[in-house]
Amino acid sequence: MKVNKFFLLCMVSGVLLFGGVSCNKETGKVNIFTLQDDIDLGNQLAEEIANDPVNFPLLSRTQYPEAYERLDSILDAFLATGHVAHADAFPWTAYIIHNDSLINAFATPGGHVYFYTGLIKALDNEAMFAGVVAHEMAHCALRHSTDRLTRHYGLSMLLAVVLGENPSMLAKIASEIGSGLASLAYSRRQEYEADEFAVKYMSSTEYHPMALADFFTKLEDMPHPPTFLSTHPSPEDRMEKIEEAWIKYGSHVGEYFEDRYQAFKNSLP
Ligand SMILES: [Zn+2]
């Protein structure tokens, strides 16, 4: 289909004016996805992950109730702060992936957060791990994935909206993410933002927010630092900004919960 530029511009501004496109309140960025899209997309991805036990060997909730009880209590502590956007709208769910060799964590849109046993076992205390949990939750709450997808799909998505609701679009996007065609990789700005919000959330809990900075020190000191560090902003820059955020949100002094964390680690296979 050939469309002249002026016509396209009119259509795009029409969409911007008459709905379908909203500004992400938290980040101030245009996000062409709705809140329900975040939820639907996240649920689809979570289902794909659940159906792929070779790549994502999820720890069973029924087999490891103690581990999940602890993990859920960390999520609940953040959701109760009143600072996590969409705390009531998203189906917040945490998962543990049984793979000791991966020091990693990730999130889907809409509040599904995943943590590898390799990450949990590498850390020293619950506050440090809670910092990572808060960071992943911030990516969801700030809708970073759909902000990125908005850039990736841009005009083609806008056209789909203009030309009528396209129900298969989300399924298409989910499969493109699964096959690596569309990336959910976050930008540097989004990483800093997730760090800052993690500190903000932590400042309203029992956890010491600076444990998030300790997490990066810990990663740096590892003989083989995890690869995701190399794609993120440098740990030094992040630690500096985390400290700035800590002061900004009141220099809250919390606890580390070392013993409780040891029990959490012991409850894993
Ligand atoms: Zn991140």
C-alpha cells in the first residue's frame, strides 16, 4: 500500500488526538499500548515460558512452598508501599527458575518476575535480593517493555490502530519476542530509572536501600561477572546514582536479614 506522507501524518496525529495512544504517566513517554495490552502480553509470555521447561525449568510452587512464601512476602512488601504503579491492576506473580549457573533475573510486561536460583544463591542477604526484585518490579510498573515496543513497532502499530482493532497484533508481538525478532532489552535510561524506583520502593520498607548498590559491588567482584552486566550501564555509574536516589528518598536505614536469607537459600533444591 502506498500512502503519501501527508496522509500518514494526518492519521498519526488523529490517533494521537483521539485515543489509542496514551502517555505513560510514570515515564512521560508515548506508549501506544494500553494497560490491558501489558497484562495480555505478559500473560501470553508467561504461558510460553511455562510451556518451555527445557529453557525455563520453573521451580514448582507446590513442591517448594517455603521458598515461594519468602519470595511472595518480598513482592507483597513492595506492593504495599503505595509507590508501585498498577499494584492492583497487574497480576503480579514471581517465579524461580531452577538453574544454578545463571545469575540473572527478568520481567515480562504486566508483572511476571523471574529469578534464577543461580542469582539467589550468589547473594548474601535478603535486602540485596529484594533490591533486584524491586528493580524488576519497577521495569513492569514503569511499563518499560511496551515503551520499547512502541519504538520498535512505531508506525506499523499506529496504522493497525487506525485501520481498526487488530486482535492478532499482540499474539504476533508475543511470538516475535519469543523468536528474538523483537527485543525486550531495556535502554540505559530505563535501567537507571528502574534502579531509582527500586530505591524509592525500598525506602518505604524494612530493607536497606543501599543493598542494591552492594548487589553491583558483589557482581563486579565475581571472577566471571554475569553477561547482563556488560549490556547494562557500568556498575560504578549505577552505584553512584543509587546513592543519589537513596539520599533523595530520605537516606532510609533499613535491615539486611542475613539469617532469613540463608533459610531462603536452604529451602531451594
Ligand atoms: Zn533492568
